[in-house]
Amino acid sequence: MPKNVLEEIKKEVKSFVGQEVLVKANRGRRKDMKKEGILEKIHSNVFVVKIDDHDQIRRLSFSYADLLTDNVELKTKEDEREIGII
């Protein structure tokens, strides 16, 4: 997997920091997780989504490779545009 593909995904994800997003993660064996949150920050290998889950604040981290392999879908909440797809 060329490093430049992951760099492009990271660059696009970075442009949405601070915005509301929808996250859908495949947890295996027909277990999908769907959450709404704010794309809080990015790091070199992962990005963090802050979720307000019934008065409990949680932070979930996902790798850029998860976006590349479709294990995680990240969309803007406003218009449901997919983030990280090249």
C-alpha cells in the first residue's frame, strides 16, 4: 500500500477537523456501530472522534487505513459526503 494514498486520506480528514461527522464502523460478525460526533483531532496514524453518548463524553480513535479498507465510513453530518475516499 503506497504511503502517499494514506497521506492523501489524512490530508482530507484534516480538512474536516472541528466539524460534525457520522461514523459507521464494522465491528465484525454483523456488528456495526453508528455514531454522530465531532472530528476532534488528527495524529500521525489515527484520527479522533468525540461522541456525546447520553451525557457521557467518549472519544473513539480510528486509523486512516480503516477508511482505506472500508472498515470505517466517515461522512459529514451536514450533507453526508464521504470523507477519506480517493
